[in-house]
Amino acid sequence: MSTPERLREILVNKGSLKAGSPWTAAVAGVRRELFLPKTFEAGDRTFDRRADPKQWAWAVYADLALTTQINEGRDLGEGVYRRPTSSSSMPTIMLQALDLLDVHDGHRLLEAGTGTGYNAAWLCHRLGPEYVTTMDIDPEVAEQARANLAAAGFNPRVLCGNAEQDLPPGETYHRVLGTYTVADVPYTWIERAPGGRIVTPWGGGIFHYSFVVLDVEDERAHGRFAGHPAFMSSRARPAGGGRISDVYRPGDKGDIGRTTISPRDIADDHDALFWTDLMVRDAWHHVGEAADGSDEATLWLFSTDRSSWATAEYVPGHDAYETEQYGPRRLWDEVETAYRTWQQLGTPDRDRTGLTVDREGQHVWLDEVGNRVLDVPPAAL
């Protein structure tokens, strides 16, 4: 059985949809298949309605993230890195974000990142279409979402543009929901939600598995981090991620060095990665595991502009590790400095950490708003 009611059952059984949740009616009342194309991907599998309608329907009403667009819909040829650029999010994660958002009747809401329109349909079911504005940067995605929503019986305002700067003049909202990861919370969202709340996936390329929950007061916003979501990054900024071969060219010779910090102590610790990400911007990492059973590994670091890379070689039982750095940025040095700063702060975990956003930028505090310990460098435009 593949129906909205089946999805509701799955989410209840998992504890994602709790008794009395105001979202229960939306889950059961919105048909997800109306928001999906004939072909989509989930993990490493492709589901084609024409080839196998039962498996396609099964995936539609599974608790899965479904990728609906690759590489912004462009055909870049064979052998290129396939970057997901639009999707229908995992329903469990959608509910996490909506619970954090704390929506109430009568709230005007801005959704940044329309995608398929499925999340906007839940919002319309809960609040009424007249209270929902949703915006996507991709004209084709926005138009398809508008058609999907109409087929489901909803007609919210669907706009096309950069939701970080192209909002309708003068409008304000009680809630702002981001459905893609931002490295910097746009101050525009603070201005447009006076006395309201903002929930968005947040982080850079090194660690981007957090929601930030911000309450706006006196032209600034304060809040904490929650959850461990995995969302696509904002298309308004250069994208990180990719394949080693897209950055590293055989024959590149970097500067060799040594470090006493184990690459494993960084790569295997989510709190270490979270704090490193606060200080090392416009970069991403990859851990390459040895295939010979030795437990050796290489921590790769890459700049988003692909001009710089670094490696740190982990060998079990050693107390010093070889590094190599190439390009104008000394990426390992940046990561090591960030890691030592985190140690000097007492290795706080993410749950002790909060964020303030004001006109000057983003600021990190520990335990309470007044204990400001770090200014987050802005990400590249």
C-alpha cells in the first residue's frame, strides 16, 4: 500500500510524527505523488514510474529524500560530477524543521527554496495558502512547483528569485523557513521577520549538518543549533563538494609538512568538524580510507574555488603525521589553527553553542548570548 496514510503510519511508528501533532492532517491529506516527476533518485537507486510503477509508488511514500534534479537540470556530458540541485526532502527531516519553526494559525510564512512544492503544500494545508509565500531560484523548478501545488488544490504565492535578496518590497513574516543550507543567515531574513522565528539548515562545506533556530528581537537574532539534517547548499553561492579528480591534478606538488594533530581526531568528531567549519570557510573535506585493511586514511581538504588543496596522512600508532598543501590557501594550517582554538575553548560541543546574527555578521557564543567567543568569517559571494 502506497498512500499518504501509509507515510503517516511510517512516521508515527518512527516517532517522527507524535500524537497530537498539528502536522498529522497535512501528512495524511497531501498526495506526495503529485509533486514528483516520472523519474527520480533515492540514494544510489533510480525509480521510474513507467518501468516499475509499484517500486516508484513505494519510494514516493517511503521516508526518503528523493532527488528530482541534477546539475541544475543541465546536461554536462558523461563522466561529470552529479550534484543534486533539487529534491523532495525526507519527511522526517521536514517534520523536524516544522516542529522547530513553531507555526501557529494566522502566521504569515516565507519558505526559501520551493523545490517540488511538497513542503509548501503541507504549509498550505496547515495555515491556508493565503498565508504562504515560497520562492525558488530556478525558474523551471518554481513553475513546476506552482503546477504541482495547483494539482493538489493549493494556490500559494510561488515566486522565482534569490530568496536571500529578492523578496517582495516591504513584506514581513512571522516565520521564515529555509529548505537549503546557508553558510551565512541573510540579514534580509532578520529584517523581514521582526519578532518572528527563522529556521534553516546551516553550515559551510566542512560541516553542514545543523538546523539553526533564531528568534528575532531588536534587529538581531539569537538562537541555537539542533538536529543533524543533510540539505543541498544555497545556489546563490559557489558550491563545494565534488570529486578529488576535479581539483587534484596528478603532478601537482605541494609543500610537505608535519603535524601532531591526528587527522582522525578532526574527521571522526562531529563537534570538532562543527567548530572547524565556523572558522575555515569556503572549503570542504573528504576522508579517503585505505583499501588494504591497514586503517590508514587521508584527510583531503579543498577550497571551494578549487585553487587550493591539502592532505593529512593518518597512520595508526604514530604521533606525527605528514601534510601537504598546494595553492594560495594553506588549508591544513587553517584547519589546525581552528582545531587548536576549539581546544583552547575547552572542546565545547555543538549543543553549548549559539549564534547571533546582526548587521555586522554572525557571532558565536557559548552557553549564553553574552558569552561571545567567535566572529564567523563571511562566506564568499
